[in-house]
Amino acid sequence: MNKTHLRHLLSIAVLLISFACNNVPKEAKSQQAVISKPQISIPEFSKEMAYKYVEAQVAFGPRIPESQAHQNCKDYLVNTLKEFTPNVIVQNFKTRLASKKVVNGKNIIASFQLEKKNRVLLCAHWDSRPFADMENDKSKHTEAIDGANDGASGVGVLLEVARILSKQNTEVGVDIIFFDVEDSGEYGSNDSWALGAQYWSKNPHIPNYTARYGVLLDMVGTINPTFKYEMTSYRYAPHILEKVWNAAKVLGYQQYFLSERSGGILDDHVYINEDRNIPTIDIIHYDQTTSSGFFEHWHTLKDDMNSINANTLEIVGKTVLKVIYEER
């Protein structure tokens, strides 16, 4: 074969290869791009463990500040978190209730990957309400409640998140705060609620602490939950609402995370937004079929373990995990 003929054959081969590469169907190219993109590994959330964590809190009895049940539960939460990270502190503070009584509160804070400057804040309140003031029987209004859904459910989900964080790091640092004295307020006295969050927002555990955003969990254990765009969250952090709700949609939970607005709720996130300037949303069950707007047994003696559904804990937990593990 002469050199001219050889060069001619090589030229034809190059043209054929070029034609084949340039005529790969768009669908195939798209699939190739998907395959080559690094896959994000999101750990499994255990609804059984989350339920167990809720159950353990409720077993202590009503977690009223300065009660023995409150002290015992505090020890349990601290010791459990220390199994997952050495960076656990208790922020002690004094605060005045609407009744003028001064009580000692305890915010519990666990941090993961302290060296990371980019951080995400996850939070819930761990105390329970001292008054069953939504009971139909007014003679029961002075009795304290277990607060299984209203308090313990959010803490249970975040304890499971903490357990997972101890096994697999995220790309960002994560701080988990269990706020105290959230639920001792009186209606008509706005500043008597969320006292632990009020204190922390003005006196963070680390000077000048900040985070990209925060996610508050409250009443996230009832069966067939309805989570809407809570108005304070929408005002301060609409982009975080969209981020979380989109994650839920990808997971197939759009029937629970509704892209509808609800009224504003006075909760821990108000002070994190206003005093700490961290855009923070509230994932909180909203039920327009009840007179309170919350779950059926809100602020009653029936807010016990019968109010808790493990599947709902999983829905919220998996959504939170998807958000924080995809954060870059």
C-alpha cells in the first residue's frame, strides 16, 4: 500500500469517527452527562430510632423548667448527643415568665465539624407546656402535658440526624440547638414565648455566630401532616422554604409539603431571624380543620405518644437530610 493511499484511508476513518461522535442522540448525551456527574450519597433515616428518641423524652414526664423530669431529660439529651459529637454544651440562662416567676433555662447545643465556616442551623424546643389550657374541662387547665408532638417530635428527628452526622460528614458544618422555655408563654403576651431562643439569639454560644440558614422543627410527628409556607418564614427566608419544599417534592412528599401560605406563627425562628439575622424557616404542622390551626391534641393532655406517627418523623427527617447533605 502506498503512502498516498494510506493517508486517504486514515482521513476516511477520522471522518467516520467524527461523524459518529457528533451524531450521538441528545438523549444519550444527556444520559452520559448524568452518569458522569458525581452522585451525592444521602444516608438512610431510621424512623424507628427517631420514634425511640421521642418515646424516651416523653417517658420522663412533662419537661417543665426546674422540674425533676426536666433535669432528667436534659441529662439524657446531653449524654445522647455526646455519643455523636464531643462538641456539646449547655447554655444556662435565667428568664422571667409572664407570671413574673424567674426560672433557670437550659439551651442544649451540639456542633459538627466546628472547623467549617459555612454552617447550617437545625433546631427544636425540648420543654413541654406547663398548662393543658386547650382541654375542654377547665379543671385540667393547670395540669402539665407530655408534649410528645409539641416539642419532643422535633427533638427526636434531630437526634436521629445527629446520629447520622456522627457517621457521615456533610460538606458544611451543622449546629443543632434544643431551645428551652419555648412553651411557657401566655396568650396575648408575645414576648413570653420562645424564651430560650430569645436569649440565644442575643447571646449566641459563639460570639458573632452565624449560619447560612436555619430550619426549625415543631410539631412534626402527627399522622397525615400538612406543612405550609408559614408567613414569618416566607417573609424572612422564602428561598429556604423553596429549597426545603423542593427537596420534599423530589422525595415524593408534595402531598405533605404544600406550596401554600399559612398565617404567621410566633415560634423560635422569629427571634433567630430578627435578632440573629439568620434566615430561618419553621416546618410546623398546620391544620385548618381544627379551631387552633394545629393538630387535634395541641396543648391538651392527649399530646402523648398516641399523637406520634413514625412515618411522619421519617418524612421530615429524610427531607432535612436531603437538604443538608446536598448543601455545598
